[in-house]
Amino acid sequence: MSEEYEYRHEVEELAERSATAARLFDVRRIIGGLFVVYGIIVLIAGYTASDADVKKASGININLWTGWCVLAVGLLFLLWMKLRPLSAPGAVPKPEPSRPGNGPGAGTGTGTGSGTGTGEG
Amino acid sequence: MHYLAEGLRLPTNALDYTILILYFAVVLGVGFAARASVKTSLDFFLSGRSLPAWVTGLAFVAANLGALEILGMAANGAQYGVYTVHWYWVGAIPAMVFLGLVMMPFYYGSKVRSVPEFLLHRYGPSSHLLSSIIFSVASVLIAGVNLYAMAIVVEALLGWPQWVAIVVAGLFVLAYITLGGLSSAIYNEVLQFFVILAALIPLTVVGLRRIGGFGGLKDSLVASHGPNFVSAWGGTGIGSANPLGANWLTIVLGLGFCLSFGYWTTNFAEVQRALSARNLSAARRTPLIAAFPKVLIPLIVVVPGLISLVLRPDIGSKKSGLQYNDAIPLLMSELLPNGVLGLAVTGLLAAFMAGMAANVSSFNTVFTHDIWRAYIQRNRSDGYYLLTGRVVTAIGVLAGMGTAFIASSFSNIMNYLQTLFSFFNVPLFCVFIIGMFWRRATAPAGFWGLLCGTLAALINYFWLYRADVISIPSDQGANFVSAIVAFVVGGVVMIAVTLFTKPKPVESLAGLVYGTTAPGVAEPPAPGDEAWYRRPAVLGWSALILAAVCYIPFSL
């Protein structure tokens, strides 16, 4: 019977040697950074928009609205990362009281937030 | 054959290309940055089982939100109308909730590394090998479909030759998965999810404004297509004709039960995201967190499909030269100025790459772990399998490029995908669900159930339906029926074979069957997991209620 469960021990062993938890960077940095840059680019398009651009988009300067919303989402991600950082790299991946903050509640919150935010544009 | 109209060429400028090139650079950067975290094969194939739930949850929904899904569902919206919401509210949410609440403890708790591996421990090598081979072949086919579709869209929108698009996208996917493994696939999926929102939300807003908001949309569609076109259930009585070619029974049983549960609960490209979560609680929450965005996605996918029908009532007809699949590209070219247009193009390309990456990252795991390691090269070092995984990734991408041409035989790409899923996932789901809840189900039963269910669906679809032996009004309707046939045949064969074969000893099934627990100490929950809004039951039931509430405005 012990042979049946050998694979489970192997997974446990590999999980102990795993480097992902300690070494993988924070994805919020990437999303935040890219969205800040995208926001700025789209805002430039918004502030230099021609009448034809506005007319094409049913009479709204959609670049301006989207630009501000994308920028806001980017900044929110960077702020979230600042407020609740991952545990320091190299630390033993043991659950610490400060870690659970990046749980799902905050995650979905930001997700839907971005959705409705841009939707108003 | 699927050709986009010449007139869809987008007026892209340097600004748009800056946005696109930035995205490609970041995608590759994620791959290089994630490389440092890959030390063992578990890191490469399952991110070391250490990601937080919101990351795996968004990756779970993004892995499904490939461009084929987006273009296909917008196409279904334009072709079938509001019926398309069934693919989300009946055809996804219940299955996602079931995966999180009922099935995930078996998957994650038993510490299997892939969906086929569960079959190995529950049944035995024959069904394991069969399922692994079917999955590997299907993944490469679907990756090929994805690439081919992308090449056509990119050619029409940007004017790139098809081979350029195939090579560029293929090589980027190859590079970032080979470098960073599943972590880099998942991180790019999360990023892609937000880029797609940034692409589709402005498109929907501008489109709605053009045609007078939701009220204008509804009035125009009722005037041109009748009231059933904007209703979810109108005209779906058994025997009454509707564009979908299905009735409420085949919608609920075929789409809502067989196809949907098959896809969401046993498709490893999805389940893999949950298996990479950092503990059982996070794994259970993965599909539940994904369910909330999934409920709302029709707003930015199906609605644009409907808008395109109002703006160009001749879409889908020969005269216009526009296919239903062109719905979203059409809106992009008609409504979006430069800037946002760049975001939209980037979102579309991001969706194509992520859809393919999900297939490739699950294919490399199953091929390396469940075929190569289990049956060809056993007992080698972990480093050997890590290297094999990287090589298999490259082979999978190249094979996907080679199979891209298969997609060309169906006019509606979604039909093709749904067809594949109805054949490959439904019998698998049947074998899983019986195996999880019926201790006595035997090893030969698993194998024959899987094989006969798959063959039955193939026979029903390609022989009985395509050759007009039985009459079903549409391809979609035939898919729903094929899925039901696959499930019923698989189940009946399993029960019959079980009665004549010897069951596995109960001790060998601990943690794999309902009512047993995995040996060893259960992992302790992370602090904070007890918070009420993180409890799987609360999340799951809220998602179900939300989906039911969404039906109300379309059923009255």
C-alpha cells in the first residue's frame, strides 16, 4: 500500500525544494507598470484627438476616458502591492499573519473595480 | 472556409504599434523574470503549488478567454441572439462551482499533478494512457486552430502575411513557456485578462452609445429579428423552431450539464490553474473566484456581437462578405480611434497568445508526466524531466503551427472547438464523476467507458448528424445532443463493465473517492482563510445566485 502513495511523497518533497514561492516576482508590479504606461500613451492620444477621432467614437473622446481609467487601474495595483507586499524573497514560505492580505477578496475587488471604472467612460 | 473581408483593415498608426510592441516585450520579460523561480519540475509544471488564489482564479478565467472564445461568442451573439448567454450562465457557472466545491478536494488533496494522473490512481494505466493521448492530441489540434484563426484575423486587420503572424506568435509563446513554465503562462494570463478588459469595455461603451444604449439595442433587434431574439428562453420549447436548433432540455442537459461539466471540471488546461494554488482552500477558490468575472463577460463579448448586427444587419450573409466571426473586428474598425484601437488590437493578440499558451502549458505537463515519464523513461532524475518538459513545449508549439490548417473546414470556429470538446471531455467527465462517487467502479470500466463514450459522440456527430441520418436543425444543436449521447453511453458501459469485473481494494482508493480521506496529515489552512468572504461555500453559492439573477431581465 505504501507504494500506492509514493507519488504523494514525491510531490511533498518537490514542494519543499520548490523555488517558486521564494523567487517568483509579484505580478502586480507588471500589471501596474504596464497599465501606467498604457494609460499615459492613451491619454496622449486623447489630448491630441482630432474631431474625426471623436466623431468616429460616437461623439465621445474615448481615449481620454480609457486613458484615465487604465492609469487609475495601474496605480491601484501599485498601491495594493505597496500596502500588502509579498513576504520577503528567500523567507521560508510559511504562512505569516501579514500574508493573507493578497487573498481573493482584494483581488476580485480590484478586478471588478477596473471593470466598472472604465465602463463609465 | 473563413475569410475576413478586405474592408476590415484597421488604420493603425505608430501609437497603436507602440502599445502592441510594449506588450510583446513585457510578455517576454515575464518569461525571463520567471525563469529564476524554476528549480524543480514541480515549479515548471505547477508553479510549485504556491500561487495565491486571486492569481490562479484570474488565470483560470483568462485561460478560457482566448480569442477564439471572444470572437466565437460574439459571432454566436450575432447569429443566435441572446441565447448565447446560456454558454455562460447555464453552461459555465454551475460547473465551475461544482469543480470548486465538490471535485477540488479530490484533485488537490490527492496531490496528483494532472487530470489524467487522477485516472491512473483511481482506475489504472489503461484509462490513464488513453486519456493522456486523447488530451495531448486535442491540445495540439486546438493550439493549431488558435494559430490559424489568429493568422487570418491579423492578416485582415494589420495586413501581416499569415506565416508571419503564425511564426511570431508561436515563437513568443514557445519562448516564455520554455523559460518560465506555468508561472510565466499564468502571470501572462492575469495580465492578458486586464488588457482584454481595457480593450473590450471601451468598444462596448462606444458601440452602445452609437445605437442608443441598451434600449436602442433591444428595440432594433426586436424590430428586425422578433422578440425571441432578445430572450434567453423564448422559443426553446420542445418541438418549436429557433435559430439555435436546440430546446430547453438539450440546452440544460447537453450544454449545461454534459458539455459544460466536461469542459470545466476535467479539461486540464483549466484544472491545472487550480492545482498550482498554494493550498487546498486557494485551489477550491480558484474556479469560484473565476466565476464572478465569467458571469459578467457576456456584457463585453455577446453585447458587441449584438451591436454589430444592428450596425450591419447584413453581417453573416454572402452579400456583405462579412462573417459572424468578424463582429468584433468590424466594431474595432468602425468605432475606435487610434490609441484605444492599439489597446484593442493588443487585447485581441494577447487573447490569441494566452489561449494557445494555456493549451501548450497543459500539453507539456501531460505529455512529459503522464506519457513520457509513466511509460517510456521511468525513474530518471527530476532535472531530466524538467528538461524534457522544455523540449516537449517546443515540439508542441511546432506541431501546433503544423496543424493550423485543420481549422479551415468549419465556417464558425466555435462549432469546431465545441465539437472537439464534446468528444474529448464529456466521456472523461462521466468516468470521473462515477469514479469519485461509486467505489465499486472498476479499472476496465474506466477504460471502456472512456473509449465507448468518445466513439459514441464521434459516431453521432459525424455519421448520424453530418450524413443526415437523424435530423437536428443546427451544428450547435447537434453538439448538445452528441454530448448527451457521449455521457449516457459512457455511463451505461461503465455500469455494465463494473458488474462483471473485480473492483480495486478500497484501501488503494483513499483520498480518491467520496467518503475517504487522503492518508497523511492534512495541510493546515493559511491564516485568514477562515474569513467569511473566503469560504468556498459562500463564494460558490453567491456565484450561482448571481447567474440566476442575470437571467431575470431576459426571461420576463
